[in-house]
Amino acid sequence: MSPDDTPAAGETIGQRLKRLRLERGLSQRELAAPGVSYAYISRIEAGSRQPSVKALRRLAAKLGVTADYLETGSDLDAESTRELQLIDLELAVRLGEVDGAEAGLVAVAEEAAAAGDRRTLLRANVALAALAQDRGEARRAVTLLEHALEDEPFDPAGLGEIYSQLARAYAAAGNVHAAVDLFQRCLDEVADGDDPALEARYATTLSYALSDIGELARAEEVVQRAIERAQQIEDPYMRVRLYWSMARLAQMEGRATVALANVRRAIALLQATEDTVHLGRAHLLAASISLLRDDHEAASDHLDQAEQLLGSSPPPGDHFELLLRRSRVALLRGDAEEGAALARSALELVHHSPADQGLGFSALGDALALLNEWQGADEAYRHAVRHLEDEGRWRDAANGCRAWARMLRQMGREEQAMDVLERAADLATRATPADARVSR
């Protein structure tokens, strides 16, 4: 039964009081209590009198309900009611049912702010930021998340998902360096601690961000340490079973507090079983670095391990990365047809990420050029460079231009090739840090 279908929905206090009294077979005289006469009850039921707080408590006690339920029709207090509304809206956002979600989240955020409910306000702003990111409004997402976090203590363990969301927003807004700084700060905080899984998670995401800005040596160093540290992680399911067994034993011995503490540890560990996913992502990045060295054998090995760790139904973003890198491996092996097929499959997975579309079109252009499908390759390179340049991916855009120019020369279109190479040079200059240019 939904909340709108319950008997309490839409009732006045008087109507609710009368319904509960009749359901319990009580007359107004039988319900009366000291300070709450049957005549007073009659006026409440008629709607001509609002009960005092003291009267609500006495009547609720005799009816076997809470005073909150008698007054509002809900057993939840205001904070719990906000949390229930927020959970419903968060689920709607995650499931893509976004109609009306933004207005609902804004209302919850405003109510939480007025009540000083910081935790609900934080979660509402995070959900609003997720909506903004889905619409491609990266800068608004950054503003919402930074505002949500400004009064929160720095907590890489407790707020990791929010930091990751903020870093994605930074990158989408063209500020990858801010994402690098955030992940580096998180990694510094948890490095060499007692949670290698958390360290591996931040190291992997930092490596991705570093590779996006071309700091490949630093990215490789970080990702290698992530893989080494992740090997120290015990089987989380085994630890869950141990805590669960300890909880059951404590419960049988009558030690309820100990039992509850161990159950909570088991639940927390179950929520942390994404360790293998993050290790799979580390192998994805290692494959990318191997491809930059044209080492397709090492890349293929890393991709095999990533595929095994990510499972048969990886998240769409990871699936895209797998297909894209498989396409690059195929091209290095000289199998252009497979490379083109894999690139097209990768492109089918990305709809709201222009940067990923740019990378996918770049791989498709390389494959079609090897197949001498000049017109298709020309169109793919054009799309690739436009998307990558729009997203501030200067290095990737420059590489796309160079490949495009090589193909144009093969076609005998020298003048157009020179124009594209000039564009590549300009993009490469943007990709080079300013202090490095000055030192030359």
C-alpha cells in the first residue's frame, strides 16, 4: 500500500481521532482522560477545536499510537520524513525517472537547510548535482558539490563517492587539474593506512586523471602501486562471514551490543566489495599506458585481467574503456576490420560523454584509414577532433589531427593535410604546461 492509500492520508486530526477510537470500540467517554474530557474530544472530532500537545500525548497513549501519528498521520518525525522523501528522490534519479525530481530535491534541500539538517542537505545537493551532470551542466554540478562540501570535514573514507563525483564534474567542466589535486589529496590522506582497498581506489582514479593531462610517468607509478597494494586485500566475503559468525555467537550468548557491532562490520564490508572493480580499472589504465608504448601484448594481458575482474556485465563506462582498448590492440596487430567493429561497439555505449565519443571516433578513423575507407575515416576524424577540442582534451585532439593529416596525405590532399597539421600544432601548444613552454 502506498502512503497515499493509507487510511491516514488526507485526514484531519479530528477525523483520525474518530477513526482510531471507533476501530478500538471506544466511546468518547471511555477515551476521556484527566484534562481531556469527552466534550473536548467531541469538539476535536467535529473540527472545532485543535488539541493541545498534552492532550495529543494522552489520547495517543490510550489509542496505542504515537502523538506524531495522531497529529500528522505518520509515525515518522520531521527528520525521518525528510529522509524518506530524499531516498525516494535519490532512487528516482538513479533509475532515470527524473520528472519532477529536481523540484522535489530543491524542496527537501530548503527544508533541511531551515531545520539545520546538514546530512540531508548534503545528500540533496549531491543528487541535484547528479541531475546537472546527466544534463551536461558540469559547472553547475561543480558549484552544487562544492557548496555541499564546504562545511564538511575532509573525509576521504566517508565521502569518497562524493569526491569522485566532484572530480568527474571538474573533468567535464574542463578542469582536470582540479580533479588531480582532489584525488592526490585523498590519496595522501589514506596512503599506507590500514585500508589498502581505499588506497587502491584513490590511486586508480588519480591515475586516470593524470593520464588525461598527459602525466603518463606519474600515472604509471601510481597505478603500479595501486595494483601492488590491492594484492594485499583479504577476501571481503570471508571477512563478512567471520563477522557474521561472531555476531550470531554473541547473540546466542546474550551479548547484544557485541552482536550488533559485528553485524555492522559485516554490512560495511559487504558495501566495500567493489574492490575487484577498482582493481579491474587499474588494469584498464595499465593497458592504456602499454598502448601508448605500442606494446599490444602487455596491453592485451592487462585487458584480459580487467575483463575477468569487472565481470560479464561491467558498468557502461568500463565496458566502453574495454572495447576502445581492444580496438587499439586490434589495430596494432593489423586487424583493421576487428578494430573498426570494436570502435563502433564502443561508440554505441556513449551518448552523454563528448570526450568518450571523441576517443571512439578517433579509433574508428584509424581503423577506417587502414581499410582505405577514406570518406568514412575523414568524417570520423572530423567528429573526433571536434568533440575532443570542445572538451579541452588538447593532447588527444592533437593526436587525432596528426592521424587525420597522415591519411589526407595518403589521399594526395596535401593542402588540407597542412591545415590539419597546423591545427595539431596549436592543440599541442595548448596541451603543454605554460611553465614548460617558458623553459624552452
